[in-house]
Amino acid sequence: MGVDTKSKAAVKKPEVHPNTWVYHDGEFGRYHDVRLGLMTHALHYGTGCFEGIRAYWNAKQEQLHLLQAPAHYDRMRRSANVIRMELPHSTEELVDITIEVLRRNEFKSDTYIRPLLYASSEEIGVRLHNLKHSFFIYAIPFGKYVEIESGIRCMVSSWRRLPDEALPPRAKITGSYAQSALAKSEAVESGFDEAIVLTMDGHVSEGSAENLFMYKDGVFVTPPVTDDILEGVTRTLISELIKEELGKTVVERSIDRTELYTCEELLLCGTGAQISPVVEVDHRKVGNGRVGEFTQELQNIYFGAVRGESPKHKDWTIPIY
Ligand SMILES: Cc1ncc(COP(=O)(O)O)c(C=O)c1O
């Protein structure tokens, strides 16, 4: 396996402390006390669904801001429905449990929260029906997922996004992420930072774990939810900022591959990636090859909002302490 040194994707990996407080099947406990059996169904067949949520530390305020937790749990409920599962709690209860996990851990840094609903039956046999389900939430201190200040270099993946007819990308199903892993590793091991994946009919879908916006001819364009994307929480927030803060229009339409080479600005967005300016695709400069003016402006507004510094966007976050 080639280990790439040029890629900026290799940012510091977060590690979990064994004493971290977690929530598992109705109880709060320590990370190292939870054990999963080797036969756990989800481990073999990808039968689970999950979320990635962030909380942002504001040192000046000595406050941790939980970002868009209700929207993530609402999406998780929809993902669960697709794969014949049911969340064991209401969205309000899940938000309260998340707050409790964060408080018990007394995190004073940016944090990533991972809820997972999975088939926990210890049985052989691929299926969705007649299985036991389990649910956990853990949280870890977490910084950048990809380098975002100087922009990232992307390749169009040789792997295609699985269509809704095969494995619906609109549901955040654990098994689907083997496909994202194929695309991401191909990109990183080829010296790029991130992969952009096309739909089966050759339109731009999204990054390996991010949605995409391009700026072209005075408007922002993003693929529609029918182009096999995950319906991103960050995508909704960015659309709101583009319209309300930049005063620009957001058009949802299919994007051709070569538009990635000919647009003025390009960005990937997601809970993990936040706002990642794309400065190069397939060895072609995007715009002038530097972080775009509007992308920079969006980053500034976004980071103010998620850290609880923008009164206008107070409803984006929940203060933990
Ligand atoms: C495939 C995929 N697309 C897009 C996103 C962005 O979604 P969100 O903004 O809700 O994190 C993610 C991240 O979860 C993802 O995994």
C-alpha cells in the first residue's frame, strides 16, 4: 500500500480515551466497558445507520456549542426507516442524551459525536428483518477532518456513487461507506486530498463524505437530492448563508464533470469537512487556483455561527454548559 506524503488529508487522527463516557442501550458507561461480539450482524453485513455531529468549543465564552443535533437525529430516523430499523428515542430525548454525554466528558475542545444504530444480533444470515438492534453514542475531541485553510486538491474518482436503486445514498447506512472508502483511498494514495464521485450517468454527485457547491456565472450550483447525494445538514446551512448573507442564488441542478474544471469557485461541505475550498480538480486549477473570495466569506460567517458568535444564527446551536 502506498503511503502518500503530499496529500494534506493526513491530518492528526483523533483518539478515544478508554474512560470516555458513552451511551449504550439505555445506559451511560465507559467506552472500554462496552464489548461487541465477533458475530455482531452489523460488523459483517453493514446493517446499521449513523450520524456525525459536531460541537464547537468557544474559549472566550468557555462554552461548547452543539451544532444542528435535531436535524441530524431527524435524518437518522429517516435512514433507519429505509433499512427497517427504529431509533429507540425521540429526537428531543436523543439531543438530551447527547448533551449528557458531552457534559459527563467535560469536553473543552471541538468535539465529534457519533450515534450509531446497528443490528446487534449475533447470527449468520444476511437480511434486515428479525434482528435485534442496539444504539450507542460516543464523543471524542476532534479537529479538522481535511485541511481547509489553503484549499484541497481533488480527483474525480474512478468509482461511481451507488444509485438510489441499489443502495440509497440518502440514507446514511454503514455498509454504503465501503464505497466512500474506495473513493477516498484511491484519491489519497494518488496524491490528492479528496475524491469527487460521479453518479452512474456521469453527473457530479458529491465528495466521499461531503456535499458540493460550485460558483459559476454569478450563482451557486449544487447537485439536486435526486443525484444520489446524502441530504447534508451542512448543505442546508450553506445554502441559507449563500442566500441570506451573500445575497446570491442557489440553483439545484445536475453538474457535468467538466464544469468542475471551468467554474470560478468550488467547495465541499459536511460536518467533518466543514467548508473545504477546492483549488484543483484532476490537475486543473479551479478559478485562479486559490481559495475563492465567496468561499472565504462563507467560511468566515460559518465559523462565527457554529462557535455561537453570531446572534442571527443562535438557533443553529445548543450551548452545553
Ligand atoms: C456521503 C456524504 N455526503 C455528504 C455528507 C455531509 O453531510 P452533513 O453535512 O450532514 O454532515 C456526509 C457526511 O456525513 C457524507 O457522508
